[in-house]
Amino acid sequence: MKIHIDIDCFFVSAARIVEPGLEHKAVAIGGRSDTKIFNKDAKNQTVNFENTGSFVPTFYKAYEKKDDDIASFTDANGKIRGILTTSSYEARSFGIKTAMTIREALQLCPHLIIKAPNMSLYQKLSHELHEFLCTKIPLVEQASIDEFYGDLSGWVEDKDIPAFIDTLRHEILHVLKLPVSIGAAPTRYIAKLATTYAKPFGSKVIDKYNFDSFVNPIVVGDFAGIGKSMKQKLYGAQIHTLGDIRKRRGTLESWGPYSTDLYKRINGEVDAAIKTSHKRKSIGISRTMDPLYDRRELKRRVHILTRHLAYAILKLDVIPTVFHLGIRYEMNQKSHKNISLAELFTEKKFDSLCIKLFNQADTQKRLKVINLSINCSSFTRDSKKELSLIGFNEEQKMKKLTEQTQILREKYGIDTLKWGSEM
Ligand SMILES: [Mg+2]
């Protein structure tokens, strides 16, 4: 059997470890896109590679106690900004939900306590839980910062699984002070579904005896992998529950390979192995900002994002060959540009490339921009043969400069050396 372990309202639970007074209270963690990196005197930026995988943000501002103050979520006009990333079950009983704006949440629950995110604490706890699980289960996969899969086959007999996972969750609470919920099932997809219904602080085992009675009544939107558009499509076909899906194999198959696979995942027919290590496949940076029209300032921000990203790419020691820049505008408009380039990585070249991508992607010049993102992928490692040799010697010189810059930044911080274009 596979198991799925998910920390209950992780960020809140983490805050409660530091501040036990938050126990049993309506608490939420509020987030604002960290636009402080665009400030000319930006500092305290942190880069993290501790848990590799896309689920851990690479760049974030180090936590400071004063960020907990509601004032830190208030802008210059006295308006409360930001959204909630996590809320306690006590807060949820007031209708508080993830992704709700802080303003809305305070209207529903005026005594809601809002705390700032503390990424390094989450990473530390996540890492500790991973280590702990590895001592208990032979195969552990980290699926996100607060989610893990494990394979118990040949380790725990099926009949002992209910007691095993129940003990495990109490041990985790005892040792790490983290409340988790655990689901067990023949496949990882059903195990994850079981966890959803075990929450908070519960465990649930799905086997061949209760499979139908558990799966069939569940509404389609509760299955991971069914998003908004798929949900609409299913509703359109009079499919509302997972039981309905299981009766409509033909319909799902006629919609193509994704739907066919979805059918099999729900029916417990397919599974994926537990992967114990994740190899990073891409790295990116993104910032949401107050609507901004000034193209010169936007380009300055592209330079800043580029500098942070270049630092991370060099630190990872990879050579990306696919570059993506995305722009989100007000009024729900979007635009992006990609380029493939198999050449040595230098910061200067990367910087000009990103500006070029920005110029090409910026097709809605009359609109204000609300988000910029840059993503780099398709890494080649130490593979000179795969890289273009045109201008290779020239580039070697630029590479030296990039390396020197990196050494200084690693020693004194990413903000130590900036290019003139950022000023
Ligand atoms: Mg969770």
C-alpha cells in the first residue's frame, strides 16, 4: 500500500510551534508578493536550495518579527493588501479560505490573527519531517513542502496498516509538534484522496472492501487533477461525482489521453512509483506588483529579477537552454516570449536576453503591468559539446567576469554588485 502524509494547515502549525499561544485560535498566514527587491536599498534577500523541487520558493525575504504586524500588510494609502496562504481550522469555521484577500477575511472574522510567512522555518520543519519519515518508511517521496508519499509494500502488512499510520501521526506530533493527516490506499492517487477526508489530524485506509463506498460519492472537484475547466466539462456531461466518472469510461476516453488517464487514476487502475529524489528541471522568479505603466521602471525591474536569477543559476551550476519571460497586464491580459539558446551562461548575456524578451513580449504597451516572471529550463550540465562554439573564446572571458561577480555575491550578498542599468 501507498501512503500520503499531509501537514494540517502547515504554515499555521509552524507558527504555533514558535508561539504556542496561537493554539486553538483563528490564525492565518498572509502573503504579499515581495516587491522589496525592487527597492534601491534592497537587502536581506535569501536564496534557498535546501529542498530542491519547484515547491520551495528560491528567493524570499528573510522573516522579521515586525512583518507580523498588520501594518506590514497596509500600503501607503492605508489599504490592507495581500492574500491568505493558510488558515487554521478555527478560522475556517468563519468561512476563511486560502487565497482570500486579507481585507475580506478580516470582515468575516475581525479577531483573526494574521502572521507573516516564515519560509526558512517552513523549510527547516519540512526537512525535519522528511528525515523523520525516512527513519520510519523505506521509500519516501517529498511531493511538496508539506506533502509526502511513502510505499509500505513489503514493509508493513496490509492488516497492520491502520495501526501503523495511526501511530505514525501521533509520533510526528510528539516528536516534531506537527499535526499531520495520513491516507493509505493501493495507489498514491487514492491515498491522497483519503488524506483529504482524514483531515484534520486523522488517518484513513482505503482498501478493496471500502473502495467503492469511499470513492463513489466524492464530488469531482475534490480529486487532485480535476481543475476548473475539467470540472465544467464533466458537469456539462452530467458527471458530478467520482462514481459518475467510473460509470462513464467511454465518455472520458473519447476526450483524449488526459481524461483517459484521469479515469484510470480514479478507478485505481494506474499508479506511479514513489520517487525518492527530485531533480530540479527549471528555475524561475516572479513578482506581482501594483499596476505599473512606466516601461523604463519595468525594464529596471527585469534587470533586478535577472540578477537574482543569474545568481541562482550559477549557484546551481547548470546551463539553461530555454528562457521564458511572461508579462501579466491589468484587465486579465497576458503575454509571453520563449527562446532556446545553447550557449555558455554569462550574466551579461542573460541580462540582455531578458530585456530583449521583455521588449518582444510587451505587446500591450498601453496597459499597466501587474506581474513579471522569468523562467529558465532544459539544463545541460558541463556539456560543452552540446553548446554552440561560435564566439566560445569571447564568451570564456565573459564567463570569468561572471564567476568573479558570483564569488563576491556569495560572500557579501546578492545585492553587493549591481549593474548600472538597475540604478
Ligand atoms: Mg497541508
